[in-house]
Amino acid sequence: MGRTSEPRILILTVAHGAAHLRASQALRKALRDINPALRVQVEDALEHCTPWFRAYYDSYEIPLKYWPRLWGWIESMQHQSESTGPGWLYRRGAQPLFRFIRSFRPDVVVATEVGVCELAAIMKRETEVRFYLVGLELMDFNRAWIQPEVDLYLTTHPDLAAELESAGAPSQKMLVCGQPIDPAFATAPERETARARLGVEPDVPLLLILFGGTGFGKPLEILRHVHKVRQALQVVFITGKNPRLEKRLRDACRNLLRHRVLGWVDNMQEWMVAADLLVSKPGGNTLAEAFACALPMLAFDPLPGNERRTCRWIEKWGAGCWVKRAEDLAPTIERLLTCHEELDGLRERARTLARPYAACEAAATILQRLAAYF
């Protein structure tokens, strides 16, 4: 069966954090750069599901906030399960999504989250609707990604591809391309240029502290321990889309020299290039962006489950450190800023992991394989 028009591509994401949406937008831009005539649409899959199903899907936030250890146990069970939830519940709750997909008539569906991939696989398996299904694994291996209906897995690192393969995914369905990130990271300015543009003192180390796209973390605890660092430092906090967190930090830093507090920024690549060290929760998108800027990460206060597994990858790859105790934060910063050889080694290993053109590679592969699929 051949196509008589340009492919229609539907990218299904979720609003949990900012990583899924940012990866989706990067992939959409790369696809449109290859072929501006493509119809590529990014949709929050849960917005097309029933309200009760959305409430069920988002219910993880309750134990995550009030009982993290319980969520860690639940997530570890899901991590090794063949499904993230009951199939009958997914089928009923996703009926509006299935109707939307049917009306969109996609040639390609890209799922950027494991549960969304399961939903797309159910529809492909149990209806006559045919599309090329792509699972975009954002450094979040889960056994439930392994669905026979998935035609292509986009993975972020050979180690994660190996996990997928050992769980049953065919190697011929895998592309290790890295995590799609904004194309701006492929053309980031030189360090000196970025520092001058941002008003950063050239000879004073810059510590960049991030709280993710939604602004989640323990800012005052981090600030308290950063103050124990004995070297001169410039400190920049970027709080994401959390005005309450931004205000709290602005109040705390009001009379502190060399401290800046920013909310959401659109030039993260410049701040990462300018920085000497990054303190952040180890989200996959943040990590991929840091790699692209050769910026070592001090992973701090990870959420139970996938973020803690990511911390182990950071340590294995040697591109940063997992700071497991708050009281170790200042000594680790001091050690790295003093021992240039160790810091340079972390930078070099981060540089070798950089995949700034991941979105372009993923987009080109999707379109090439699609041509053979139909």
C-alpha cells in the first residue's frame, strides 16, 4: 500500500515534567527541517483520555510527594512488569484517544512515554488502524516498552539499548541516537562568548543549579550547603516554571553577592556552556543537554525510581557524580574546583557522550524506515 501524500506524524507525549514535551518538540522541528511539507503534530495523550483515566494516571504524584519510599516500591514493581497498568483499564480510559488517532489518520505515531506507548500498541493490535509505531525511550527503561507492535525504538545510550534487548526487544528495531534535544545545543557559543554575553565574571567558577522544567527540589537546603564552599563562586539558580520557588530563592539570595535567580529561560545552552559545574536532579533531558555542553553533573536529590537509576548511569559513564548526602555537596564542589585534572576528566567523558544531533538522526531514520513500511 503506497501513500499518495506527505506522511502524517503524530507525536504523543505527557505533561509529566518538561522532558517529554521538549524531546517531542525537538523531534518535530527536526522532521520539519527535513521536509517542511510534513504534518507533524505534538499532542498530550492524556488530554485525549477520559477525566477519570487522567486522574488515575497522575495519581503517582500523591505517594511521590507524601510517601516517596512507597512510590519507589511501586515504581520498581512497574519497572520489571510487562505492563504499567491493567490492560482493561487502559482500553476503557483511552477510548477518546483512540478516536482522536483514528481521525488524525497518522502514518507514524511516536510515543515518548512508556504508558503512552502501551496505549498506541493496544490500538494498533486491536483495531484495523495501521501506523508505524516508534517508542522514544528517554533514559527511562521499563520492561513495558517491549510491545510487538513497536516498529522502532529510539534509545539514548548503548547501555539502555542493551537493557531493552535483554528484555526482548529485537536489535534490528533499535537505533541508538541519543535523546532529542533542542537544535540550539548543536550550535552553542564558545565558553568565553557565552560568559561575556551573560555577564559572567571570566575568572570565577560558575555553579549552575537547576530544578527541572517544573521547578522541583530543595532550594534552601542546597543554598545552605553551597554557602559552605570556601572558594569564590558565582551561583545561578534556574527555577523553571515555578514562580513560588523563584520568589523563595530571590528572597533568600537578596543580599548575596554573585548569586542570581532566574525562572524559565530559553537560552539554557548558553548557561550550560558558561558553567563549570551543574547541580541538578538527574532528569534525562537535563543530562542530555549537559552532555552536549560538556558540563559535569552533580546529581542531587533524585526522585525514587528512574532518576536513581539514572544516577547509577552517571557514575558508570564517569560524566558526573551522585551526591547522595546533602553534607557531601560542598566538599564535592570544592574538590572538583580544586582538582582540575578530575574536573577536566569529567568534562571530557561528558563530551564523548554528547549527541546534539540526536533529533536529526532520529527524524531521518523514521522517514527512511517509513518508506519501506508502507
